[in-house]
Amino acid sequence: MPHQVVRRVVFGPAVILGFVVVLLSAPIWAIVAAALVPTVPGKWRPVRLAWFTFVYLAMEAMGLALAFLLWIASGFGWKLRSPAFVNAHYAVLRLCLGLLLRTARRTFNPTITVDERGSIVDRPDVGRPPLIVLARHAGPGDSFLLVGTLLARGRRPRIVLKEVLQWDPLLDVMLNRLPSRFIPSTGPGRAGSIDAIRELAGSMELDDCMVIFPEGGNFTENRRTRSIAKLEEMGLHDQANLARSMRHVLAPRTQGTLAAIEASPEAEVLFVAHTGLEDLSSPVDLYRGLPMDADVRARVWRVMPEDVPAGEDARETWLYDWFVRIDQWIIDNRSTDRIPDEILRRAASYDLSGD
């Protein structure tokens, strides 16, 4: 990643300049998008995508402008991490994600159904115990939807996410000011990631929550195959067999999740499964998937602290069992099988000898 100073001086202003250019040229790209409608399958697909892109740029520019004003109001960064300014940053994040999600619902027209039986994610009272939210990961849409929902319900999310997401200027500025952690994929910085997660979870207070995606990345067939191979290579054959049996989720990376649970023993655990956003993992997928006009389903389960097993081995087994359950829920709520049989046969016969 470029140094933070470079990101602040170059990336942020570039987004704001880009928004101004797009705003001034709106009549041109609106005409071009409308002209493409007859040539592209789907109902008003180019126009819908162009409009959403415009709103996304507007949200980025608005969020960065508000973040800059907060930096000035805090004494040019002097009190930026005080409780009042942390709450103000959460308010800005809530405003930005709220705008983005409302636009996405109106533009892409999905039908969203959330089954929250037994969960307390929307309990309205204040002073709620901290949460550790463990969610399936299958595209950028799920993380925006999950964090936006938690913010709308009065929670203060602490997010563990990949370092590469700092290329997004608004995420870079906001989440580096809030108690979140960007985890590098490789390099010396990754060695301290578990300690960073433990520290983040251990300092949670009432109404805080920690969002972790235990799979470590968006689900793809290739990642699933590599995950199984790595478990076999490490001699974790039981876990590899469980991962092989799961068709729609990756094997959970247990270290970070178990470190968070150990550091915050009073936290309640929420497991989140969803289906309907799997095919929107990239801009190309987003374009091909429009118009969505489809069902997005989610299921939330709550586990009380006293129901979390004791001991690392028991917790690891418990976490795998939950992902098997999530995988089965996805199978039950999805009409088609995502992984071709050829991929499954390749995973089952993966050659680890190196010959």
C-alpha cells in the first residue's frame, strides 16, 4: 500500500475531483447510457449502473468532505479519537451507508428477507452487551449491507478487513479513525494481526460490536479448492474433510475468531448467513447481474456467552460446525448449486506431492 500521506494527498482529492467532473458531464453520460439501453440485455441496465456509480462517487465525496470538517473541528486532529468525535464519525458512516443502501435497493430492486429468530441484533434498548458478528463473505454487497444494518440499529461496529481496502479513500479515512483493523495479506505486518484482533475485541464496551468474516475473503471455487489443499498440507485432515463437504462457504480461519471470543468472553456471538449476493463480487459481475430484481435472503443466529464451549479445540470444532450449518442453510435457500462437479472432483483428488 502507498504511505498514508500519499493516500490522503492523492486519493481523496482525486475522488472529489472525479465527482465534480462526473457531475459537470452528467448530461453527456446520461445520454450515452440511455443510448446503450437498446443494445444491452436487461431493463435499463446501463442507466441503472451509471446512476448507482454516480451516487457512490457522491457518497465518497460527501463523506470525505465531512471527515475533513471533523478533522478541523477536532483541533486539526488533536481530539480526533475522543468519544465525541468517534461517535461523530460513526454518524457520518451511518449517513453514507444509509444513502448507498437506499440507492441500491431502489436501483437494483432486490427483495430482502432477513430471518432473525432468536437474535437480538435489533433490540432497541441502550446499554446492550457487545457482539461478535461472524458473517459469511460473498462479495462487497454483504459487508456494506451488514455494517449499514448494524449502524442503523445503534451499534458501533469494529471491523476486521483486508489492507487492500484502503485503496477506497472513504474507508481508508473513516476506518483508520475508528477502532477497526486493516489486516495485510502478506508481509511482516500480518504476524501481529491476531494480537490486533485480540486488542480490538478486548476493549469493546456496551453497544459495540466486532465484525469478522472468518473465511478471510469472498467465496470462490478456486479459493475453496486452495483452502482444502492447504488444510491437507498442514495435516488437518478432519478439517479438510469438513471443508470439502461444504459447498458454498470456505473453511473458517479460526485463529482470529477464537482470539476475539477469548478476549471478550462477555460478548454474544451472532452468526450471519445470506444468499443472493454471490454473483456480484466484482464490477463486471455487478454489470452482468443487473437488473437484480432477485431475492436476497439472510439468517441470523444468536449464541449466548455461556453457550460458547470452553477450550481452543472445542471452540474450533464448534466454529466448523456452525459453518457446516450455514452451508446447509444456503443449500436449503438457494435453487441452484454453485460449484460444478468438476471443481469438486478436482478438490477431492488434489495432488499434494508436488510431483
